[in-house]
Amino acid sequence: MYNDKLYSIKKTDKETLRKWYHLLTLGRALDDRAPNYLRQAIGWSYHAPYAGHDGIQLAIGQVFDRNTDHLFPYYRDMLTTLSAGLTAEEIILNGISKATDVAGGGRHMSNHLAKPEWNIHNVSSSTGSHTLHAAGVGRAMKKYHHQGVSISSQGESSVSEGYVYEAINGASKEELPVIFVFQDNGYGISVPKKDQTANRKVADNFIGFKNLKIFHCNGKDVFDSMTTMVEAKQWVIENQMPAIVQANCVRMHSHSNSDRHELYRDDYERGYAAEYDPLAKYRRLLLRYNRFTEEELKQIDDQVKQEVKDAHKKALAAPNPDPTSIFDFVIPDPYVSVKYPEGIHNEQGEPKKLIEALNETLKAEFRHNPDTFIWGQDMANKDKGGIFNVSKGMQKEFGIERVFNAPIAEDFILGTANGMTRFNDKIRVVVEGAEFADYFWPAMEQFVLSTHDYWRTNGKFAPNVTIRLASGGYIGGGLYHSQTIEASLTSLPGVRIVYPSFADDAAGLLRTSIRSKGLTLFLEPKALYNASEAMTAIPDDFEVPFGKARIRREGSDLSIITYGNTTHMCLEVAKKLNEEEDVDIEVVDIRSLVPLDKETILESIKKTNRALIVHEDKVFSGFGAEIAATIANEAFEYLDAPIKRVGSTFTPVGFNRILEAAILPNTEKILAAAREILTY
């Protein structure tokens, strides 16, 4: 063995054996009791029993140090969290979804146990997704020279998920101090392991990975599990490389209380599982080797019964969640600008391109906060900085520790960003979520769970991440290079979404995004990166608040509400109609989609009595539909004409420029719509 302490029934001191027996017995009492709460309609509507995983789960919790380590348990890890320090009362509070549940105040599914203040993380139900967060924490540990490990725990079947491979590949490539524990009970719900992988042991799928050590243990046996976990942790810390611990377990019961394993496991198999009960084996060993007497074990058994009884009584008396609290912790309060509360300035200096605004603001924020990092594809190759060179020169100034390349793995890019910010609340991460917004879809699983991290944890954690995406068309890019995606994402609470159309707004919104806590999606109209019409003067410290629209042109006859690429087309239309037809059009650049400045939009409608909504995205189900509904609902009595929308056709954006022009909005289409409303 690598470590100098081999755990066994003979060598382990009696006090440790006592502690373990207490934890094993307490865990099993709670595990067996959980279904009763559902039968009594008290709660615990989802419970995945851990019986048969006792050895490895006890060991994970025992090697975890809340002062140095981070732990990412999965939904079957009841004993893991109990062994790591949670109380019986905290376990039950989670099970019956009470307001005082330390994992999330009843907001997350039962059996999703956590205690964020102890670095026992609240993970998503998307099984295995937390491996990316564990890798992200491991990256932070390495960059801050922290002596600890990040432990990710999961069942063997969730290893089939692609993002698990991304996490292990990234941890291997970056040599991160992460322990990936596979608790192998042979089944993914009812799907046997043979339908998941060709290898009998799923850890063997990673044999060819460099900088990775694989450990195997009997997850049913306390001593083998403890020896292996101690050895794995020691190896990871000393070598600063990741490890996999494959623990052979057995699932004694159904997958969960909504599953019936007798439908797919015969009597022999279920009998075999019961025969290899780890708790019964441990108890027999304590007696066989005369480490404890029956009376001594009975005293612990009685203590556990009373402990569970007391915990049950306290948990039942705890308050239920307040329904009025549902709007708490949707997203953290943003950074507030004192100097530019409306996001407007009077700078008269040299105009700068939008791409310059982004580049200079990124560099300024990296100087402002040394705990700021950026990564993505093509980010750091000599003088190149991203596919469009937005981050050009950053690695040269700030070094590879803060500015670095990521694999072509969008889920990994975003998932490790989420994880890295868990290590320290001062950390701010900017990622190019994909080289083009169209390629962001592989990251959607991580994006969705990141949006509800703050709400799910009852305000205990929010990923401080700004996701930059080059968005939109007008470049002849076609599929995966010219689409817009914002309408698909604005329905998700918990993320701010901004879309500037001028250089100063790009700088101000980016600064506010990076300085704010929580998740922000920063969409960049790539067709305007070097466009002269988007150039403006920019104060060095300019800040634009979220949820503040900007009146780009005052008017009294028609309100055009727009953002992004089409803002400039709308201004051109407004100018043309004013010069040729003496019509005054007001152009409202919303800048921020979520939160949306309804007040400015509605005040404009009350003044002009007509509304035209213009955006690059498709008209059907585009974001303009939400604006139109808001106007119809809250300003209907002020309208003198129907609300009209201009946007793309309900098709993908084609590659040929003739097709692109037919699909995307342009000044002619906007002009025709404006005239139609004005003459209604």
C-alpha cells in the first residue's frame, strides 16, 4: 500500500471503530426510515437508498476535511454526508423539505444533501454534471497553491455522460487535485452495467489517460474503502494529479422509492445483495474479533434510535418554506454604478470601435481585480485572442495562469467556470462560451443548472461568471455562424442577458457584468465589432447598469424598440423618415434584455402611441413577443395602432448572401413596417 496506515479490524483503534459503527448504524436507520415519510405524506418523495454502498460512503466522508477540501456528493450519498459531519436532523430536514434544510431550504429535490458553508456542495439532479464543478474547484486549488482535494462522487452509470469524460480529460490535462469516485452497484436505475459500457469496470475506460491514477476497492468493506480513499487522497495531494476510485458496491434495494427492482432483478440476485449487507458484515467483525461485546453494540444501537427519534421530532417542528419567498435569491443584486446610474455619459474623446471597447475593458478589469480569469477556444496563441481577437494581448500582459485555452468542449468551459468560482467569492470568471453563439448548445446543461444555482442553494452560492458569445449574422456565416440565440435563453430565470450595439455600452455593460455577482450572458453583435456606426467615445471608468434602456433618438410619432445589430438600422430609418417625411421617431435601445427596462419602453409608448419592435432574431417566438405582450398588457389604452414586429423569417440563416438578405431584417423592411404603422 502507498500509505503507511492499512486499516483493518485488528489495527484500527476502538474509538474509531465505535465512531464508524455509530455512523453506519445511524445512516442505515435514516435510510430505512426515509420511505415512511412518503407513506405518511410528510415528504421525502424522492429517496435513493444507499444500503450496499456503506463502506465507500463512510470512507469518503471520513477523508473529507471541510477546512481544506470540497465535496460534491450525488443523490445516493446520504451516508457520505453524514460521515462528513451532517446531523440526523439535517438529513431529515432535507428529506421533508423544510425551510431550515441546510442544503437549500426545501427548494431542491429531497436526497440532494449539502452544506455549502462546509464546502459540501449542492449539486444538480443532472447526474454526473458536478464532475465539471469538481474539476473547476481543482483548478482553483492549483492556481492558488491550496493543499486540499476536490472529491466528486457518482454512480457508475452516470459516467456514460459526455461531460464526465470532459471533466476527467480536463483534470488529466491540467493535472488537477480531484478524486472521482465511482460507486458501482451495477445498475443505472434498471439499466444493467453491460448496457452502459464494454468494460466490466467503468474506471478501466480511462486507463489510457495520462496524469491519472486509478484505484479499486471493495465499496462494501469499510476497511478496504478507508485504506483506498486515504491512499488516493495522499497520492493526489503529493502528485497534484487526479485519481479515480472505483468502488465495487451492491444495491440492496430499488433505485428509489418510485422504482420496483423486482421487475428486473430475480429472487436470487436480490437475495445475494441482501446477503452482502456491509453493515451486518461490519457488526459481525466487531464481535468476531472481540473488539466489542453485544452489550456495547446494543448501547450504540439504542443511542442511534434515540438520536433519530429526537431528530425526527425537531425536524417535524421546523418551519415550512414561506410561499412568499419564491422570489428571493433568483439572482444576486448587481454591482451598482454611482457615477453613471443611468448608463449615460458626455465623453467627447476619440471614438473607439466596439471590439476595442471590449478588449480595453477586459484588460482594465483584470488590472482592477487580480482574481479575474478568462478562458475559451483560441484564447491564447501568440497574438491571437479568441476567434475575433477580442482578448488580444491579454495573455501577454496577465500570463497563462489567468488567460488560457480550453478544449473544444463547451460544457467543460462553462462547467469548470461554475466550479472555479465556488472556491472563492472574490473570483470572477469570463469565458468565451463558444467561438460563435450558435455553438453554445453543448453547454446548455451547464448553463441551465448555473441559472438556478443561487435559487437552489437558498442564496448560498451563485456562479460569478460572465459568458461572452459572438452573436448574430450579417457576416455571411450561415448555419452555426450567423444565428441568434437569445430568445431561447431569456425564459430561464437566474441569468442576466445583455446585448449592446455601441462601443460605450459594450464597455459599460461588460464592466458591470464582471463586477457583479451571479451569472451574466453577454451577447456581442460580431458584425459591429469593427463597424464605424458603432464607434463612440468611452470614459475609462464607464459603467452601464442592468435593466436601463437608452433613448438613442427622441421622437413623438412612433417608438421603435430594438437592440443589437438592428439598432443602427432603426436609427437610419428614423433619420430618413425625419428628413423625407418630417416624422419624429423615437429609438429605444433596450441594451439589457433581462432585466428589461419596462418603464422606459412604456413611457415611450405613452408619448408616441405607436410601437414597432425590431430585432435580428426570428419574429415567431422572438424576444420581441415578450415586449409586445408587455406593451399590450400595460399600455394598451395608449396605442393608436396595432403593435408591429420586424425580425428574421422562421428559418435558419442561410450561407449565401442572397439567402441571408432574404432572411434577416434590414432598413427597407423596417422602413416599410414603420410607414405602415404611421399611416394606420
